[in-house]
Amino acid sequence: MVSFDSRDPGTSSAEWLADPRLGQLPVFSLTGVDRMIVLAAHPDDETLGAGALLARAFALGIPADVIIVTDGSASHPGSPSVVASDLAATRAAEATEAIALLNPRAAVTFLGFPDGRVQVDRAPISAAISDFIALLPPPTAAAPADAPARTLLVAPWRGDGHRDHRILGEIAAALADEASAALDLVEYPIWLWHWSNPADPATPWTRFTALTDSGALARKRAAIAAYRSQTEPLSPEPGDEALLNPTFLAHFSRPQEVLIIAESAHLEAPIPTLGRDYFDDTYARHDDPWGFTSRWYEERKRAVTLASLPRRHFDRALEIGCSIGVLTEQLAPRTGSLLAVDIAPAAIDRARERLAGHPNVHLSVADVSESFPPGAFDLVLLSEVGYYFDEPTLRLVVTDAARALTADGVFVACHWRHPVADYLQTGDGVHGVIAALAAEAGHTLLTHHLERDFVLDVYSPDPRSVAEQTGLA
């Protein structure tokens, strides 16, 4: 499982330092490099992942550019004290201060894409970086007459797990492949230190290399402290907590900065779905990970979902991703038979406890992307699940659901609209895919409910409204 909350338990820096391999890594050299370009998905990535490298380039007189792709405005989505635009401005100012501490001559470019939308904005981000590289002036560093100019492209590691890091790393790898020998690629890990461990096969020990320049590392520590919006609470209020706690930051104050020698752009395959381990680990840490039983937001959203169903009763319903069964419990009285599935055994176990008094509910551990439940359904519900699939897999699941609908069946989709690092798509992106597939199938949009927080759509092969179905119109 990959976790992106530094407040959650993770591997300690001491555990990494206890592995003797960490102190025996080959030293990374900038010999022969004429220019360096550091890519960061968010303000602070460049400092956490490649701060010492930027400082080392300054010491060697190598020109350096830093490109920060997103505005970082989604770091505190529930903040009661700071709006996103102000947070973006704060993080840009912090990045300017931090990079000046690392490398006073480095040029900083803020592309300003919305935080959390790197996957959606992949094409324009790639074009912007490509244009930036193409317009760079020739390097001023002297090189042997027979040696081609070498530009070092520094990017997030594609295996870091964080969606924005992965996609930006893939963009960098593709640009490096296109440029052939003119552009060398090295990658930096950030979240690897938190979710992985020294014995994890995912840890790329054979490609690790390290900078051990004590002066550069001291600059890095000072620069990290400049990101006060991330290392200190924004206010004492809930939702304003420090995102990067001292235990997590200890990974970046070790006596070396670890980089990863890049493999081919095609070796890191995109993640098709968030796998079972992700959810198993989530439920192992939290009884109710998404606050279904405690948050008014969730209670209200369930009420909106249930009120949006165009019929009072359904014969055979399917709920995909039932979690611990809170919505399932409210759907049960409105169905003759309800099949509720989830990929996580722990979730199904808790749902069984909740639904013990509902003999019409059948619970099952299932991955619908691998095997869709057989039979016909007059209600299929896909709530807060679609963005765990990549687009091709989502298309497969929604197509299977459309085929399983009866002639008067109803398909309901409901998803959170704010960006979340773990998700492979946005809620709006999920509903865009569903809308296109519904149009291809000839299904009618009966209900479209849109708020800042969530979107809910109801489709059916039967185009009649509730009033038309009940004889009122």
C-alpha cells in the first residue's frame, strides 16, 4: 500500500539508516554536466528530493533551472483559515525563498497548473516543459571541444507511488528518450522512504546513487525550513495541521541525498487500479476510513443519493464498492435482493456485522474490474469508486454495468470532485467517461446533481421521468 499522509505510520529514517547499503552507495557526480533542469510536481518537491543536488550545482557553477508544475493549492483542502488562492501564493513565495537558499543563481519557473490535476493536464504540462527546454540558451559552462553539451533533467521517481509524481516522471522520461543523448535523466524519491522499507522488492537498491556533500546538505536543511506552510500548522484549527511532521522530515536530513539512475521511460508501467493491498492497509489502520458514520457530509450525500433514485423499490440491485455497508444498510429496504461487493475483505467483514439483520443483502469480496457479477440488475450503484480505476479499466467496468442493466434499469454514479493524490482520476473525469459511454449505449441522463464537493448522475435505458413513470405526466 502507498500512503501519502506523513502523519500515518511509516518506515522510520532510523530503519533505513540501519541498513548498511545506504552508507555504501556510489557517489553521484555532476562531472560533464553543462546545465541542470529540476522538475517538481509541487512546491517543496524540488527541495525534499533534489535540494542538495541544486546546491551542489551552485557550488560547481552549473546553470540550473527549476520548473514547479502545480500551484500547491490543494495541500490543505479542509483549511478553515486559508483559501486555495492564498495558499498557492504562500507556497510560491516559500519556493522562491527555499530555492534561493539552495542555489541563488537558479531560475524558477512556476507553470501554475492546478494542484492534483497533473494527470488531467498531462498534455499541456508536457508541451510547456518541452517548449521550455527548446528555448534554453546554450550553457555557459566550458566543456571539452569534442564533448556534446549535457543537460541533466531531474524529475520525481516514476515508482514513487504518488500519482502526480509518477506522471511528471513519465513526462520527463519521454522527453529524455526523445532527446536521446542530449538529455540525461535522474530521478528523486520522496514518498518511497515512507511507504517502502529496506527489504521491500520495490526499493531500487541497484539504481540508488547518493550526494554526500555536507555543505549542500546543510543548505537543503535550511531550505526545507522555508516551507513553513507545510512544516508548521497554518492555525490551531482542525484542517490546518502541519503536513510534513518531524518523523517524515527526518528522511531528508540524513547524511546523503539519494537519487535514482533512471531506466527507460517504458519500464514503469502505469497503474491500472489501486490494488487490494491499498484498501487492506487502509482498513487495517482505520475502522471507518472515510468517516461514513461520523461526517454530516457523508450522511447528507447518502440522503441525496437515495432521493435521486427514480423508483421506490428495485428487484435486484448491485452496489460496487460498498465499504463497511453504511449506504448498503439504507438501500436494503428498497430492494428485493441487494448484492454489495468490495475489494477489501476487512470492509466486507464489517459490513456483515452491520447488515446481519438484512437477509436480502448478499455481501461478497470481489474485484469488478476482473470479474463483473453475473446476471441482470435493475439498479447498479457506483459511488466513490470510479477514480480508483484508470480510464481504460473504468470504461470496462461501466460497459459491463450497462450491459447488466435491465430495460428499465438505473445506473447511479456519485463521486468527490476535489483532487486527491491517491486517485488515478478526478471525479469529474470519471463522470465524463460515464457520460460518453451512456451516450454510446443510448441511455438517458435522468438526474444531474452538481455541487462543489460532489457530482451525482443517474442514467437509464428508460427515458421516462419519475412523473411519466407514475402517470403524473
